[in-house]
Amino acid sequence: MTFDANSRYTGASLRTVTGPDGKPVTVVDPPTTVAEPTLGWHLYRQGQRLDHIAHRFLGHATQWWRLPDHNNAMWPDALAGAPEIAVPPKKRPD
């Protein structure tokens, strides 16, 4: 399994587990999240897409995954019922 050089999964550990059907499945451990301050809050409206919100606040739609990470949501859809979303800073600390 390979990832793009700019993927958050580059360098993540891979392991093999047994799926419910008994077949081996390669999985990626979730990356470690970096504690970041909250830039502000976005009032989430039904139907809004995380890539659009990321483009507006983070400057790039491909940073959408930072919104669930910053809000401690394992699944992006978990934010769909949230009245507001915490927005991380535009640039990640190095």
C-alpha cells in the first residue's frame, strides 16, 4: 500500500488483521493528531461540505481531514450533526 508524499498517512504503520470473512486485510493505524489551538468556530449548516469549509478557512480543500481531526471525530460524518465546528489554524505547526 502506498500513499502520496504529502498524505498524512505517509510513514504510518501498516498491519494485517483478519476480516469478518476470515481473509487478511491490510489496515493503516490512524495518524497521531497534533494538538493545535482553535482559530475559531464555524456555524455548520446542513449540506455544507468539509472540503468547502477547509478551502475557506484553511486555504486548501484537500485539508478537509483536519476538521474532523481537530474536532476529535474519527468519522467525517460525525460532524454533520454538530451545530458548530472548531477550526484549526491555517498552517500546521512543524
